[in-house]
Amino acid sequence: MNSIQINIVLGNDRLHGLFSINKVIIKMKVIVIGGTGHIGTYLIPKLVTANYNVICVSRQKRNPYVLHRAWKDVTHVTIDRVTAEKQGTFATQLIDLKGDIVIDLICFTLESAVVLAEALMGKIQHFLHCGTMWVHGHSEKIPTNEEQKRKPFGSYGINKEKIETYFHSIHQKDGFPVTILHPGHITGPGWLPINPVGNLNPEIFLRLAKGEVVILPNLGMESVHHVHADDVAQAFMKAIENRQNSIGESFHVVSEQALTLRGYAEGVAEWFNQKANLDFLAWDEWRKKVNQRDAELTWDHIAHSASGSILKAKRLLNYKPRYSSLQAVQESIEHYFEKEGIITKHNKKLS
């Protein structure tokens, strides 16, 4: 009998990382797949601090983006998921770790989801999958809520929607204890945020900092919805703590408000004590002025124009994002400018 099963027998329906039976301390085991990436950087220290026994499964190719003393208490298991799945051993290796809770941050195909879920059926108490706001496709009614019909486009959104549909079906049919969290544009120190033209070109932030012209596609009224990686980690913790409300459900995990591209540009410029110097071009003209990769990224973001509601996560999980979209971006850009030795004049905290 694993630790969570013991907890349930005792009639305690709240999940804790640490409890005692006959004065014997028992730690519940959480397996985090892909734990050294954006979300895991913040999630794993929270799990350790909450007294969970944490196993981080990854390729061990990089360190977390932000160091934390909690990492010394983490068990690292090196598995290359792609290779292991090809060999048909990934699910078996996960089962052998005997986790109570499994958090999958890097599942991108239906085939991966099916193999893992079938193997874990009846062997764990909670499975959490990281989805994406892009399961919704083009934004229609905004802010978009979790119950709106899915109309994904592009391979990423389509595959994630297939995974979500599958997980809900096996929850309804077989009681698989799944929770799905859909982040927006994940942001934090150590990687570049989606910028006010909808791509990853850091030059846009430099131009805004210097008061130089930035050309936005169309009228700059499409939207992007950022979320700090720390708030995504918070949402995973809340889903575990409130499993009675989270199992069988999908939740958006974004900041309180999305930003239009125009509002985003103006907010960043204000941080640098500048007035945004903006110009606008119709899409067909705008895309000719940038490289192919930037154009592709921008099109993906303005075509989706994500704007998600978090009312459900607030109500059922008590999710409370600490960062606004601009605050999340600010922390990321401050880190990037410092790393690159870029000196700018700014003395204003964004809201």
C-alpha cells in the first residue's frame, strides 16, 4: 500500500507531502517528468519545501534556470524520453519509480500519453498533464473559458487537444485521476519572453528602451497572454492540494489579464521612461520586413490571440497569480539585459 492509499484509509482527504503513522514519518513521492525546464525550475523547489519526496526525470542536459537549495534534496533519474519510448521502456521505468503522483511537463503526442496512461492506470493517485492555451485555436469569445469548444490549428495545438480529449475520456470511462493545466506564454528569468510583435527577437525590447520605432503587425490589437513560470508552478501545487476539485478537470493558467500588442509595447516603453514610438503595417507587408522564423512565430501568436479566463482556477484551486503579464516580462528582460551587459535607464516597476 503506497503512502497516499494509507492516507485515504485514515480518512484524511487532504494531500500533504508529509504525515505520520504511529510516529513514523512518511513522505509522498512525486515524479516530475521534464523537471529541469521552465516550470520545473519553480515547481520542484515548491514540492520539496512542501515535504514531498521528489524525483526529477530528465535527460540531465541542463541545470534549472534559477538555482535553489531545495535541489540538493531531489533524486535525479536520467532518462531520454524519446529514446526510451522508441525502445518501449519509458513507461516501465516510470512504474519502477513507484510514484504516488506523476507530473508530466513534456508530453507532446497522443501516442506518448496513451502508453503512459495505460501503464499507470490503477498505480498512482494523481496524474497532472501540462497542456497549452493553444488547444482553443483562434480566440472567439474572450476571455476564453475552459468549456468553450476546441478548434485547434497547427500541430502543437492539435496534438495537445488530442491529448486533453483522451485524458478526459479515460477519466470518465476508467476513473484515471488526471488534471490538465493549460499555461499561456510561459515567462521568467533565463529565457526570452514573447515580445510585443509576437516573436522572440530581443531587438524589439531594445528599440522600445531607446524610444526607436517599432512596427506592429496590423493595428496591434491582437493579444498575447503571458504567465510567469512561478505562477504555473503555483497552479500545479494548488491542483495537488485540491485534488478533490482538480481531478477530471482542465484549468487555464495565465496572468490576470492578457495584453494587446499595442498595450504591451506601450507598457514596456513606459518602464524605460519612454513613449512608445509605434508604426503599423498590414500583415502581408509586415511579414516581408522580418525573417521567416520571426514571421512564423508572430503569425502563430496573432492568429491565436490568446486571452484566457482564470475564474475556474480561482474558484476550484484558489489560484492567485503573483505576476501580471508585464511584471513577468519585466523580470525576464531585466535578467536578459543584465546577462548581455546591456545598460538602460529604467526605474519603474510595471503593474
